[in-house]
Amino acid sequence: MDAGLRLGPLLRYVEWPDATGGAYRPAATVWIEADAPRTAEVRCADGAGGSARTFRIAGHHYALVPVTGLTPGTTTEYEVLLDGRRVWPLPDSPFPPSTLTTPGGPEGPLRVTFGSCRWAATGAVGRSPAGPDALGALGARLAADPAAERPDVLLLLGDQVYADKPSEATRRWLAGRRDLAEPPGEQVADYEEYTRLYYESWLDPEVRWLLSTVPSMMIFDDHDVIDDWNTSAEWLAGMRARPWWRERLLSGLMSYWVHQHLGNLSPSELAVDPLYARVRAVPDGTAALRRFATEADADPARIRWSYRRDLGRTRLVMVDTRAGRVLDEQKRAMLGEEDARWVGEQALEGRADRDHLLIGSSLPWLLPPLVHDAERWNAALCRGERGERWARAGESLRRRSDLEHWAAFPESFAWLTGLLTDAARGPDAPATVSVLSGDVHHAYVAEPDLPGAVARVLQLTCSPVHQRIPHALRLGFRFGWSRAGRWLGRALARHGRVGASETGWARTGGPWFGNQLMTLTLHGRAALLRLERARADRELVTVHERAWGARSGH
């Protein structure tokens, strides 16, 4: 790591003009970790800039620097200083200067690149090589041609780090600080070990440069904490009985808040965030952040990880599908009541000013039909529809097969389907309503049949960014979309006494396998989707492209 600057910079928030045409004073935030208490400064070539004092968490020093004075519709180079000494760009860097771009108006075009599931570049313990890293390939392409078309924002939809599957290099580092024969063994145990994961992932040279120059938004998924996080009440009870679990969870939430969540917030949200104020007001904010994580564990309803961003005439609502789950088998829900109400309000508010609505969900809403019906069947077994013996078998199958998507929470699936239907209806509906997801280690496009919808409704799934999927699972996912797979799914649904699915959908693209990224370009009321796959030579190649316009008469 570099003297002074330990991690970053990450360009996180960039302000977009209000869709209603209000006054536009662009602002941005830049996240860094320093080696000691310091004043961090961002200085732009056009005179814009800002500074912030670092705050301390568990012996580490962070700053989220607000940048003001930016000019609409411009791109400016920037540098980072610590206590007045320039630490970014790095000396003799082979990369172009990092830049900060502000949009000129709300009309777009807006380019959103998204994906999920990225191992550290060196791969995970005991795993086969994962192939070329799509995020690194994107960074290399943009660095080689700074004038190339680039995303306006990166959406990283979960599994940014793998706390339960660290690399060989990290395993050796863990072995140097504790006995790996003791639980949790070769998994991370505390906050310090989480920081190692972020160093490994974000210090990769191409990715580090990319994150310094393209704004990013993030949400966690299970591997950011542990595989199958919050699958069921029985799973959670078993984990809480393990002596190492509490420290692991609290450290996972604390490190997520520092490294990922803070940068999702706008400067105005940060200004009124009580926890952010507390950790910055004291010499060491560790205790305050730990209390927050403890509260989040004890009562998930008290904390909202979901958030909203308006990007001109496009609204993004990012949904927490992990931490806020209701796990009671008789009233399972992906979101608690308050969080669901908030998400619904954000999705429907101000529709007349939106051309596009994006719902970010780490877990897909629409799955291969066989998988969807298998999860509905499994949920019915686990709540006792076929008796206690089947319920025990269902719980075991749920954990072994990762049956925990929206379909595994039937009332939540119905709620989300209803919300998307409402968002897609009426004369003021947007042109497209898209659910952007990852998790399932392949990519596809699915389109539902929603009565009365005038907007185009899309499930856009892209995963992994840098992972692997065994050949058997590839065959399984292909079978899940097949006619025979649909038949088997209906048979499972009948056995679980859950009846036919209330919504039908068709796969209109894919499945595609490999390390890949999707880019959705929104301009006016048109949408263009491009799927790019990383090749062995670290080039990104387009494997699918498709355009949608507003529906006829809309």
C-alpha cells in the first residue's frame, strides 16, 4: 500500500440535475483511507474541490471528501492531497489522470453498468481460477482510451468481497495472525480482517483507477457477510449459537457502512446522518459504529440500507434484500413493513418526471421457471404445508441449494410484482421499469406479462463479474428455462399445494455464462442494453445488444 494513501480514491456520489428543472449545483464525494489522522483534500483542475478531516474506526482512518464548485456538463482532472501533500495520482502512474464528470442536463444519455459477484483478482481458497476479471477489463479499456464512451455510474450489486472464501494470499495472512484450526478457520473473523478483503479487491491497479474515475453505487449480498446470510430463522438461530458469529456479523456491518454504504449517500443526506456526525465528532468512532451494528443485528427494522438516487429523468431505488428480512416461517418477507413501504413510495413518487425506473436488487425477481417454482414449493414445505417431516427436509434443501430469492418469500414476490405493475401502468408511467440483479452466476433478460402495463418491464440479470460456475450448474440453469423444466416446476408446485404462479414471464435473452457486465443506456424514452464478456486477453467483447423504445401510443 502507498505511504499516506492506503486505499482509494473512490469517486462515489456525483449529483445529477433535477428532472423538474430546478437549480443545479453539482457536487460529488470522494472516499479514501489514509495511514494516519490527516486532512484529506480533493483539488480539481478547474478550481473545484473540498476537504475533510479523517475519522477513525478500529485503528483505520477514513474520509469522505465533499467536492463543490463543479461546473455542469464538464470533465475535470482531480488530485488527492493528505495534509497538503499530493498522494494521487501515484508517482509514475501508467494510468491517465482521474477525472470527475458532471452531467449537463437531466435528459441524458445515462449509461449504467452493473454486475455482481467479484472474487479478489487472485481467486479464492481451493477454487479453480475464475478467468479474466470483467471489472479489471473495463478499467484497462478505459485507461487505454480515455476518450472512449464510459459509464456514468457503476452499480455493484453484491458480493463485493467474499468474507467466507478468501484468496490464498489472504489465507496466509490470516494464518500469520491467528490459529486457523480455530473457528471460523479460513474465513474472516473481525474488522481488521475485513479491511484486508477491501485492500485486495480495490488495490488491483485497473480496478483502483476505474473506481477513481467512474462513480459507483453498491449494495451487499450474502458473501459480503457469509454464504446464505439470513436464509431462515433456523439458520440464524444456528449461527447465533456459534461463538465467533457475533463478531463476524458486527464487523461485516461496520466495514460495509464504512467502505460501501457511506458513499451511497448524497452530501445532503450525510449532513443529517446522526451516525456519520457521531463518528466524526470523537477521536475514535469505533464504539459508536459498533453500537449501530449491534442495533442493526438486534432489530433490523431500525436500520434502512435501501436508498434512492435520481439520475436526471431516471430514478434508481436500491433495495436491501439481505439484512432486513423477516424470517418467521408463517410471515416470511424479503423486507420489513417499514422498508417495504419506503421502497414503494420511492418507486411511485414523481412518476411524471421519470422516463425510466430502475430497481436494484442483488437477487433476481424473475428466475428460471423451474427455480422459481422450486423455491415456492420449498417455502411451502418449510412452513409446514406437507407436515413436519417435509418441513425438516425442506429446510435442509433450502440451505444446500440456495433457495432464498424473491420466490422463496412468496408474499414479497407478490408485493414486488404488484409494485412494478403499478409503476408500469397509467398515462404518466415511465417508458421502462427494469429490475437490475446479479447473484446467480449467469446473465439473462426476462419480460413478464403484467396486465395493463404500458411501460416495458424487464428483469436484467448480470453475474458474475469475476467468479466461476461449474458446468453442471450451467446445464441446470439451461434446463430451468426449458419446457421440461417448466413442467417439473409445475409438478413441484402442485406437491407444495401452492398452485400456479400469479405472473408469467418469458426469457427474451440468454442465458449467457462467463465473467461479464451489462450496460443499460437510457436516452429520452429509449433504452439500449449491451452485455460484454471478458476474454482471456482481458478484452471485453459484446455478446448481446438490444434496444427498446416506448410502447406504441405511450
